[in-house]
Amino acid sequence: MTGRTTRILLVAPDGDERAETMAALPWTVSTATDVESALDALDGTVDCVVTEYDLPDGDGVALLEPVKERRPTCPVFLYTATGDERVAGAAIAAGADGYVPASDGVDVLRERIEAVVEPSGATDATSPRPVESERERLQLVYEQAPLAIVETDLDGTISTWNDGATVLFGYDRSTAVGSDILDLLAPPDERDAIEDIAEDVLSGALESPSVTVNRNVTADGDLVTCEWYNTTLRDHDGEIVGALAFVQDVSEREQMESELVEQKRKIETLHAIASDLDDCETRGDIWERTVEAAERVLDFDSCSVDEVEDGYLVSRALSSSVEPGGYRDRTPVTDGLAGKTYRTGQSWVVDDVQAEDDATPVRRTYRSLLSVPVGDVGVFQAASDEVGAFDQSDLELTELLLTHVADALDRVDFESKLRDERDRFAALFQNVPDPVVYAVHHDGIPRVVEVNPAFEQVFGYDADEITGADLDGYIVPDDRTDEADFVNSEARDGKLVEREVKRRTTDGLRDFLMTVVPVELDEASTRTFGVYTDITERKERQKRVEILNRVLRHDLRNGMNIIKGSAEMLEDVVDGTASVGYVETIVDRAEDLISLAEKTRAVERTLDRDRDATGPVDVRESVQTSIAHLAEEYPAATVTTDLPDSAQVQADDLLRTAIYHVIENALEHNDTGEPTVHVSATNGGGELQLTVADDGPGIPAAERELISEEQEITQLRHASGLGLWLVDWVVTQSGGRLTFADNQPRGSVVTMHVPVAMSEGRTAGRRVE
């Protein structure tokens, strides 16, 4: 020995932390980051190569061949964080001197290297290594390998058997070496297949090592599933002298793969069951399919589903294996594990019901339970006579199944509601007294889908005749096509259309209030419902009333002015005679009729004018404004008030006119010469009571009857009550009411009860009765 430290070439990706770890050992460590740079750094001073398996331009096994070609005696170790037994087998088969997982630590690597390497100062590519023979070195590698290694000669006799093989198969080395490998390890039913593999390996038919999975017999007679990494052995002349195999137990892996395959099959089957559930039309069908799927796919022997109904879990479906009396048909949601599952919305797996207080099965032989909620509508449970019969996989698969079940229940409920809505709509569509048409608009043309019987009767077309046709072509007059095009355009934009139109019917042209309601919009078409309310007679009656009203009011006013003027002239002629009384009567009645005409006109203007949007009206301000306007006309009157600081009511602007009329009526019809009126307001019960009290003669019963509509307007004197009728109408339209009472010692009390504004604390939706 020269005293020189061992020189190590570490081949690992840049930044690998093992370079720093190995530098702390009594070695001289140089580094290379890939296969190419490693070969460039390889020279006669390198005593050992340590390589990672994963390299940027290849792997550690691929590095072995060029290293051994250049330096046949230079040891190479695979010291890797990536790999398994297969990588180890591939490395040793390729000529590696050792395989050390990085998890074993650098100390294990050091022991392995020091066992085969001695530093020398002048080693070159051809100098012999001053260590044990090649066979001894190989034997050392075999013993250090973390997996079973088996060598056979050409006739299949075992020549090498390491400790890993003894651990795996149970045969010691003395028993295994010299035995026929087929007789020792091959089960009878797989002997031929294993023999064929051996022949392929020993014949050299394999261009590269083969990997096979076989069942093998152990010394105890058990079967173990093993993965064999097979390669041929050759001498220095290249002649085949035997076979080498690296073997590992893959029973657990095979079991896991089998379980994964089964798990995948169950998942795929459960997803397929979703299609079966889609065919169910009732909740009962869904519950039955749920139990069937749990039995068939999840292999549950005893299971059930309960649905929540009025605070109870009610049985909906049971496995056929559940005996009579072995299950409660109805239990409170507060009881047992099923109730706990429903209340918490959590799944539960109970390995032993005897150790679980909440698990109280009726059948005492049940030992384990699986309990899973079905959305928020029920509970699924599976039971077994075995302890710990259900695992996490069972729970996950059950939850997957019940996810599909919950979706199916939602679908059935939705379809049931949809059918009910369709039935109600169909009944409404068929029985509504107005003509209704359902149309789909293509390219701006409304084509009929369906019409109701009223449409057939009014417009004279059978449903079969008009279905699919252009609606406008049948019922729109020729001079109104532009109007119809505008309506169709508005509907296509998703707008609600309400307007008066003329349409052709079996009775000729009629006036309708047409309402077009878009119900579905897309790029290609629009679907609408059109409702036609016949207003022909109403319009004609309104027109007649307007004409008569204008003529009557005009002629009445003009005629009464003539009569009044003539009576006043006649009064001068008959002055001092008994006829004066008749003249005065004529003048008084003429003035009454002229006043009636003027008041009727004022009421008409009030009702016809545009009303402001409903909103808060300040009663205090309206009262004060009305009093100020009437002060000039009635200078002798005394009007007092008792009003709160805030008196906002929910009404439209016509209420201001109504307040004015009530105060004016109290002043106008007062017979004292010096009227006294008191206006007050109180707030309570969600309404404001505005009271106008006077000291006049009181409101005649006939006028009160006019307002309450207890009497028809048949006498002219009733016209004096038109102002109060207008007040009653305005208050009623605001959601309130108008009441009358006698004042003491004389006079009337008129009270307007009006809902207070929301800001005044009125409860939404409250209505004063």
C-alpha cells in the first residue's frame, strides 16, 4: 500500500447532496454530473465509481459497460435514491459490484467499498487488482444483494443460492445447491411453462434479460408469487454456461394489483348503475335498485335503506336475507346509529357493535355495521355477522353508490314536480277563457305550436289547421303588418309586450288587449305565449259614454246658463208679485245644476290625469297647503290642527287632492256663517287616521249611502256627494278606508285611514281591513 487515500468518482446530477456527505469520509471524491463527463473523468487514478441510477443523459446501469470496458478491475457501485429490486437485479446482472439504496446511508456504502477496494498509487487499466479472485468478489456481491439470486447450469441444476433465496423460499443453501430447479420450486401445474422459459434463457434465444412472474413452491409447501429477472451466463469465450436469475416476492404487489383491478371494476360498475337509476320512475324503484346494487356489486349480504318521514326513519327496501323481525320498519331519527348517521350527515363504520353504544341492531348476531347517509333524505346500512367486515374501501364505494342514488332521487322529485306543473299549466291553458296561442319564432315569423279552445272559438281555426302556420298570416289585418312586425321584434328581444290591437275573428275585426310573454330565448328561435283579451265592447261603451258625457255636460251647462239668465231677467218683471218665489226656485236649481256640471268636470280631470308613482306622501304638508289655499275663499272660518311632526303615508299624489276636498266640504256646507274645523292625525296599528271634524249640519244619510254604494244615483241632490265619493275612491286605492261619525254637539267627523309609509314602521304586506 502506498498510503494514498481511496479515490472515488461520484456520478450524480448537479447539486446532489451526497457529494458533500461522501467528502466527509477518508476518501478523495471527484464528481461528474452525467455519463459523458464520467467517462471523461475516468483515468488510472480512480479506485472506484459510485453512480446514481437516474442521470441526465442515461442511467447508472448504462454507465457500467463503458466503465468495465476501459477499467475492467475498477469496482462500480450503484448508490441511488431511485430504484427497487428490479433496478438492483439489472445493475448486478450488468456487472455492478454492489447496490446500496441511499436510504441505507453512507456508512453502509463505505463498508461495501472498503470490502473490495484498496487504494494503490499506480493502478492502470490493465493492472490486476490486489483483491480476492473474481469469483470470490462475485460471491460477495451475491451475498450483499437485497434480493434472492439463483444460478443454474445448463441442465437446470442449482449452482448458486444466496441468503436472499433462503429467506424467500425457505430452503438452506446445502439443500438447494445441486437440486434441479424445477423439482425444487415449480408447482406441477406450472412446470411446463417454467421449463419453456428456462429453455429460452439457456438457448440464448433471448436478446435481453426477460422478466417473468411465476408461482413457486416454498419449503413449507406454500405457494408464493415471484418475479424472475432472467439472464444467460457466458464464459470468457462467450459460450453459454448457465442462467442467472434475480428473484423477488411480489405476492403483496399482486394482491394489491388484484384488489385495484377489483376496485376499478366495482367503480366502473357503480358508474354504470347510474344509467340503471336513470330508468327508475319512482323513489321506490330507486330504493330497490340501491339494495340490489349493494348486494351484486359490493357483495353485501344484509343491507337496507330507510327514508326520513315525519321525524322517523321508515324502511323502504331490504335484502332478501334479512329475516322477518330482524329489522325495525320505523324508528325515530333520534335513535340508534341510523339516527346518528342522519342527524350528523356523517358515515360510520363499526367494527364491533358490542363496543358501540349507538349500534343497537335488532338481530343479535350482527357484529359489524356500515352506516352512510343518503343525501339529506335517508340512511343506507349494511350489516355482517363478522367482526371488522367493512373497511375504508367498502365505505368509499358505498358513498359513491349513494351519490348516484341521491342524484336519481333529485331527478325523480324534479320530474314529478315538473309533471305537476305541466298538468296545472295544461289545465290553465285549456280552460282560460281568453284565446291563448303558444308560438315559436323562426326568422321573425311566429309559427303556431299550440292554441287553446278559446282561440279556436274566437278566431275560427282548428288547432290542426293552424299548427305550424304563420300566426300573423291568419289573424293580422293587412293594414297592420308593420305593427305585428314591431311586436315580433320586441318579443325576439325578450321584452313583454302589452298593447291594444285589432285582429280578424269569426265576427270580423275585433279589438283586443294583446299580451305577448317570451318564455324561452336562444339564438335560433324565441318561444312566446300570446293572450288576447277581447275589449271591443268595453271600448265601444267607453266611447259612447265619453260622447254622451261631453254632449250632456256641454248642453247642460249652456242650457242652465240660459235658464238662469232668463230667470234673472224675469225676476225684474215679476218683482213685487207672488211669482217671485218661482223665479228664485228656478235660479237656485239652475245654479245647482251648473255646479254639478263643473264638479263633474273637476272629478273627471282629477281621475284622468297621470298619477305620480306610489310613494310616501307628507300628510302634514298636504293639510297645511290645503288650509292656506282655502283661507282666502273662507276668511271667516277657523281651522285648527293637531298633527305629528312626521306623518308619511303610503299613497299616490291624489291623496293631496282628497285631503283638500274633505276640508273644503267641511267649510262649504257649513251653515253657521263662521265655520270651525279641526284637523288631527294619529298613528297606530300600521295606519294613519286623519280626522276632519266640523260644526256644520252634518253629512246627509243619502250622501253616505252614495259613497257606500247602497243607493243608485237617481236624484240630482246626490251630486253634492261627488267630492266625498272621489275622496273615498282615492283612499281605497291607497289600501285604506273612509269612515264617518257625528260630531258633538253638532257637525260631522270624516276620518281617512291610510297605511303609513314603510319608513314610518309599517310592516311589509300588512293591509288594513
